Amino acid sequence: MQVKKREKVKKFKINEKVSEKIREFIGQRFATFSTRAKFKELESKSGISATKWQNFFYKKQEATQEIIKFWLENYSDDQLYSGGAPEYVEEFLIDKNVSVILRGLIVNTFKNRGRFSELEMKSGISAYSWKNFYYAKQEATQEMVGFWCSFKPESSALLLRSDSKPLSSTPLTLADRLNWVIRVYGPSDADYLFEYLSKKISNNNIPSEDWEKLFHKTIEPTLEMVIAICQWIPNFTEWIICGSVSSSQTNPQVTQAKKDAIKTKDS
């Protein structure tokens, strides 16, 4: 069966100039309002929360598609773009599957040491952004997907495939459940996570590289991995193995007390 590629979607072009223009117009059009009233008025007119308007106005974020759409529809006399007419860009439709696949491609392409620096050098996207993406602190961006499709065009069909359902609509796999425990109870220092799993959780019997591959779903979990995690967090053993718990037990729950207890035991 032929794999169908994700279509691109047409969106308003967003950059710092457009954002600054809207901030300037907000200042002009709502000059008589107090600071709080200004954002409340924008909320009532647009349906976009006052908090979002405030964050945007004070440069904590750039303009969004909904902000630009609202402004163009309601204040058409305000010129946001240099040519007058709205400018558009075509963007990839990105969901969680794209991010998961891209992380796997990175694992298979770049060595662990110096990975983010090399990605920065090749893509022009900061190592910090790549690191946040790699450790699932954010999803893939348009720039990341566009870079990869140019850098490795042979893998673009895999990256942009649309024949699979979003992760959120599918049951958790054994790997998902193991990774959930690792995310919740593992160290917050991402650079140390896989070394921690190798040395402290599996007693050096499972290499850190294998834990990293499990984390990014490029390999299936081994029996040794399942045993190591269940011995580490025994309360979740039934849920990890079966995907559910018996009626005599409660569903897995995380409390700060439990997390502190695990950290104390491991230290």
C-alpha cells in the first residue's frame, strides 16, 4: 500500500515585524483603557483569553494565527504586512507521531556525544531547542521538520506519513508504560537519565544506549528492562505488565511523597 504524505496547510506568515505591528496598533486603539481593562476588552471582542493577549503584548510570545486572524477581520485598515495584503506560508501538519518519528531518526543518524551541537551546526536551529525537543519538552517545529526533509530527503516519506493514528487515540504499549514510569520517577536532568537507568536501575547490565533507544521507541523493551523497572517501582508492576490493575487495587497514582521516597532510596 502506498504511504500517503501529510498535506501542507496555508497559514498567515508570522514574524517579529508582524507581532510588533499588532502591539503598536493595540497601544493606539486601546490607549484610553487601563492595562487590565485593555486585555479584558480584547478578550471580549476576540474570544482569546486576556492572559494570552497580555503575554503577547509584553513579548512573552509572538503573535498566533488566531490573533492575526482576529486583527485582520476586525481592523482591516491596520496594515500588518509591508505589501498591504496578508502574506501566507505553507506549513507541515505536525502531530505527536511526527515528533516521535523525528526523535527516532535523530537517534539513528547522530552519535550521542555532540549530537545537539552537530544538529545546530547543520540546521541553524539552536542546540538548546534540539535538546528540548529530543527530551520531549516540546514537539517538533516547522523549522525542524523542514530542515530534516532537506537534510535527509530519503526519510521524508516516513517522517510525513499520514497512515497512522495519533498516539493519543491508541492504547498504551508496554514501551509507553515503561517510559511513563521513567519520565515520572527518573532524574529531571535529561543528560543523566540514561546513565542513571544503566548504572543504578539495571546495575550496568543494560547499556545507557539501549535505554535511550527504548525512550525514543526505536527498540522494543526487553525482559531485562521490564524486570529492572518493576524492581525499581514495584507498586506499578501489574500495570506495567498487564496494562491495567485488578479490581482489588487502585490505578497507578503519583504523589510527591512517593517520588521523594524513590529519590531517597536511590541516593
